[in-house]
Amino acid sequence: MSATEKRETTVAVERLAPNEVPDLLDLLIEQVVDYAIFVLDRNGNIASWNAGAQRIKGYTPIEIIGQPYALFFTDEDRAAGKPAHILASARAHGRYHEEGWRRRKDGTRFWASVVMTALRDESGAVRGYAKITRDLTERRRAEEEARVAAAERASRQQAELDEREVRRSRDQLDLILRSVAEGVTAQRPDGRLVFANEAAARLSGFDSVAAMLAAPIDEMPRRFEMLREDGTSFPFEELPGRRALRGEATTATVRFKDRRTGEERWSFVSGAPVFDAEGRVEIAVNVFRELTEQRRSEAAWQFLADVSATLGASLDYEVTLKKVVELAVPRIADWCGVDVVEPDGHLEPLAVAHVDPGKLELAREWRRRWPPRPESLAGRVARSGTPELISEITTAMIEAGTPDLEQRRMALELGLRSVMVVPLRVGNETIGVLTFVTAESGRRFGAQDLVLASEVARRASLAVENARAYTEARLAVQTRDNFLAIASHELRTPLSALSVMTTSLVRAAGQGRLLSLGEDALKDRMVKADRQTRQLARLIDRLLDVSRLSTRDLRLERETLDLVEVARDVVSRYEDAAAERGSRIELKTSGETTGYWDRGRLDQVITNLVGNAIKYAPGAAVTVSVSGGGGHARLTVRDEGPGIPLEHQERIFDQFERASPSEDLPGMGLGLWLVRRIVAAHGGAITLDSRPGTGATFSVVLPMR
Amino acid sequence: MTPAEVDPNEHILVVEDDRDLRDTLAEALRLEGYEVVSAEHGEAALRHLRSGARPCMVLLDLMMPVMDGWTLRREMLKDAALAAIPVVVMTAAGAGRAAGVEATVVVHKPLVMDDLVALVEAHCPHGAN
């Protein structure tokens, strides 16, 4: 007992009679049951025992008094020398306090609070020890329970936290897998899908992830024909997903062809196995990336590059356009056709290509039997010059667009899916249209495809323009060369006559024979020389006129005039020449023949036709008829000469062509070419009707205005 | 002058469709002292030759109506009596076209009178002196 406790006790008993206090103290000690209060002798043997000690430790006073207090310690504490250590500590410090395990008589342990106090006499020598022990087992149990409960609570909270964290990261992973563009699936070894993201469902043609997960195992091969890059069959068991189930990690490019629609998608597929602790495949993870658009984009660029190369390879635009059509199939379309706009505005098929060579003839027949009509898509594009796209061809559209039942039947049979038509434009003129169609492949054209097709058309048009410009330039050079050849040829004959004559006179003069010719002969020669000089001058004028007209437009100087007047002028000019050759010219007129024309040019027309008639049909009758009515004037020049051979008729209006060589009049083969140009500039037309032996009739029809 | 009026064996035959050149050649050669017969195309010339005339030389144009120079020359070569007559071809066409005809000489238009006189002198007895 501490000094403070002693003092308090003393205070408590002060009201009692002094002699009563020791007895009460003894009673207290004896009867207190909550504390074991006993005394040890100097050696640590038990010297007293109270009721509390007996209750707590289980020993009766008789059993325990005289026994060493070390009995109360556990074996471990005893072995560690704890009983002696406590005594020594109490001796050294006066008091020792601890809580620890102690042993009862029956061997059970209890948690004890122990206070050991050294008892000293007046000299300070240790006489023994007072020991007060309290059984704290209950308190400790409660504490322990509270601790365990707290620990459990803490651990439960942690578990909850952990679980929430796991769920959160799983949700995140799920979100990531759902939002990636790649299709991701996980498959159990039995082939059953346990996970699929949205992309996987979409790429596989399912409406939802749930539908994909619910589908039977063989659904994919049932839906899709799987092909390798080169188009050969891809065995099901060789697919990366199947190989992953066998423990292999592989990748492959796979073409999935929808067995129903024929639509084809390209995927880059990788399969990887996930193993369990025993090394068995637990799950096969499949990741597939859509390559279709990339493939299409690559194919589009390759196509454009090939088209450009082709376009540069030939200057013949028909050859060029045929090549473009062939290049378009199958990379861009299942069918491709090109139609050119003819001068009268109708579309003429030039070439067609089909992905299936077997159907090419069908495609050709189609175009032959049902050429594009003005109200058709191609006809519309040809007129408007604006590209058009029909992404999805419906049965209703086919029915509306094919009034012919046979054509409708064929159109439906062909399974047309998508179509686009782009114009080929040179300058402001639409020279043709390119038509791209899909059917078998099931692919649908989109805005991107229309951009590509328009670019192809733009490049093709440019090539056509270049080819035309080149052809024109080449023709111009050829025309010039022809012109020079003919011109020099035509100038040589009159020049020969002039040269021979003057040289002859010079020679005669040199030999002193000039005057012997006589004045009349000399005058005759001078008149001829004069005529030849003027003829040469006229010839040069005409050559220049023709040369100008070859390269420039013909400009008319129109006035109101009567065609009969012009014809009469020409006929009167030629009367003498005709008579000289045994021919006669007759002029017949009827109807209203006044129009708004170029007098000089029409004079040229009639002069040419009449001159030709006299030249090529010497001795035959020539009839010039002028008539009018119905807004047109008609001029015919008919001769009864030998006629013009059929083989010459076709080209007779071409430049530098002529039926036979000239005689008196310089004929450069330009006359009829010029006539046709003048008539065309007036908006009219010229035709020839002739059979060998029955003469020739040239007919000119001119609109009045 | 018509073919019948000249010595059938002492003349030059000019075959040319251009009237001015034909007349001018005839006049110039006559001024040099030669007899000249002229024809406006091959057929007229052939008629003259087949009538028995034997000119000392033929001046022949190529491009002519009715019968051209090439045809006339082929007809002459087929006839042993006519094949040996010297023929001077006059052409305004390129050398290539004239190559197709078998001729003693080919002269190109425009013609040079002095060259013609030299050719004539080489084949025909001089009529002027």
C-alpha cells in the first residue's frame, strides 16, 4: 500500500475509537473479496491470505500459506525468472506495478493487475512484501472484445473500400473497352462469349452486345464467309480467336463477307490466350480493328494514281476513257460505264466494265437495249453537269426508272445497290458521263466516293481536253503543211507560164528576133502575161483567205438581200466561160428568196459551185435554181456531167480534197470546204447528190435569218 | 495548129491541161524554131500518137483531167512504136510523186525556159535554122 492510501485510510478511521481501528482493518482485509490482499515474507513465500485471494486464485489459506508466490505465475514467466525480478524491483523502488497473466489453482489463466510493495521496518530493512492483486479478466475480455469488434469493423470497412475500388476500376476498364474503336471479345474455352464491347457487336453485325453474347457459338461462321487478304478461304479453326483458345497468340487480316448482303468488311484480328494458375487457357481475348475504310481509302488513292498514269499514257481520249472504266472495277464499283454526249445531245455508250466477266455481255446488252434516256440519271447529269449520288437504290426507284418491263425485271435481278454519275466537263461543256454502280459487293457509295468519282472525272476531262488540244494542234500543223504543199503546187503552173513566156521573149530579143514576131503577137503575149500576173495575185488572196479561215471563226457581214440577185451576178459572170467550153447555164427562180445573209460570202458559195460544174462537166448543161418558202431559201446547182465517184463524195467537203485535178481555174481542193464553212456559218446545210454518169447536184439550204 | 498540119515526125508534143501554160510553151518553142503540137490531156495526146505521129519528144504534165500523165506514159510504153520516144515530165508535185513515172528527164515547175531549150536541142533536129 502506498503512503497516500495509508493516509486516506487513516483519515477514514479517525472517527472510530483508536483501539477499534486495527481490528476493523483486519476484518477489511479478511473480508474484501474483490482484491486478493496478502503478505509475502522476505523470501517471497506466502505469509497471509484473505477471502479475495481465495476467491480469485482458488487456494485455501491452509493450502497456500508458506508456499512460494511464484506458483501464481505462468510457466513461461517462471522460466523467465519473473517472480524474483518483481521482488527485486519492489525492493529497489519500494513498489512494483504491472498487468499480466497469472495462474489460478485450477491452471486457468486470468488477467491480473498486481501491486507489490516492499515492507520495511524502522531501520529500513525489508521484512516482507504486501501484494494486492485484482482480477481484470472480465475487463480485459470486454476490452479484447471491443478491440476485436473494432478490428472487425475496420477490416469490414476496408473490405468495403476495397470492393468499391475494384468495382470502380472494373467499371473504368469496362468503359475503356466499350469506348475503344476496336472490337474486343473474351471467350471461354468452350467457345462461349463472356464479354463483348459495342464495337465488337457492331463490327459483327449484331444490334447489341446482349444479342452478340446470346448468339450461338457458330453464329459468326454462319453469318460471314471468312477470307484471307488474297481472297482465299480462311479456315475457321485458323482464325486468331480459335488459335488463342489453343494457347497461341496470333494476328491476321480477315475479310468478313456477309453471306446475306454480300457486303465485305476488312478486319485486323489479334487473338491472345489468358492462362489460369495451372497453365490452362482460361479465356481467349480477341481484338479486331476495322480496316475497311482504310482499305477503301488506300484503294481510292491507288485508283487515282493508276488513273493519272493511264490518262498520261494515251492521247486518244476514247482509249483513255475505256481504261478508266476498266480501272474502276472492282476497286471502286462493280460496274462502270462511260457515255459520251453526241452533237445532237444524246448519250452514246462508249465503254462498260463489269466485276464479273460473265456479266459483261449482260451489261453491254443492257446499255445497247436501253441507252440512257434524257430523263434518266445519266441524262440528267449530262444536262446539268452536276454529279449525282443514289446511296441506296430502292425497288420503288427501279420501278419508276424502268418503264420497260423486261428492263425492270433485269434491273431487279441484277440487285443494283448504289449508283453515282459524274459529268466529264471540258470548259463549260459536258462531253460525257461516268457511271459507277454497285451490286454484288453490297457496298454503298457515300459522299467520300462521290468526291473520288468527281476527282476521277475531273482528271479524265483534263486528259480529254489535252488530247483534243493536241489533236487540234496536230491537225493545224497538218493543215498548214497541206496548205503550203497545195499552195506552192497551185502557184507553180501559172508561174511557169509567166516565166517561160518572159524568158522566151528575152531569148528572142537576144537573138534579134523579137520584132519579127510582129506587134499583134507581142501584144497577145503581154495581155497573157498581165492576166497571169493578176491570176497569181488572186490566187494568193484566196490562199490567205483560206489560211485565215482554217484558224479563225468565219465572221459574217449580214445584210438583207435577195439570193436570186447574187445567183444572177454569178451566172452572168460565168456565161462566157461556159459558152467557151460548150456549156450553158440556166437560172430558175421561185418563191420568196430574201434573207439576212453575207452577200460576199454567198457570192463565193455560188461562184465555187458554178465554177466546179463548168470545170468538171465541160459541154454539159448547168442549172442554178433558187427557191424559197417555210423560212428557208434553197439553192441547187446541177450539172449533167460525168458525176462524182462515190469514193470521193464522202470527203469532198474536206479541206484539200477534190474530185479531179483542175484545168483553167485554180482548184486547190479548198473550194467546197470553204463553201461548207460559209453555209454552216449561216446556220444552213449543204448536200451532194450524185451518181457516176448522171451528173451532180449540190443543194444548199439557208435559214432566212 | 492541129496535129494534122505538122510533119508527123519533126515536132514536139506538149501535153498540159493548163491552157495558159500550154499555149505559152507552144509559142515559146515555136519562137525557138520548132514545130509544136499541143494536147490538153493524156487522151488527146494518145489519140495523136496512135494516128501515126512520131514526135521527137513529149513534154508531159502529170496531173490532168480525163487521162493523166502517168496513164499516158504507161500506154506509150505498152506500144513498141511509142516506147522509145523521149519524154520530159513536167511536175508541180513533189519529187516523190514524179518518181512513179518512167521518164527521160523530170523537170520541176516553175519551169526554166533555158533548161527546156537545152533538153529540146538534145533530142530534136533544130527547125529554126
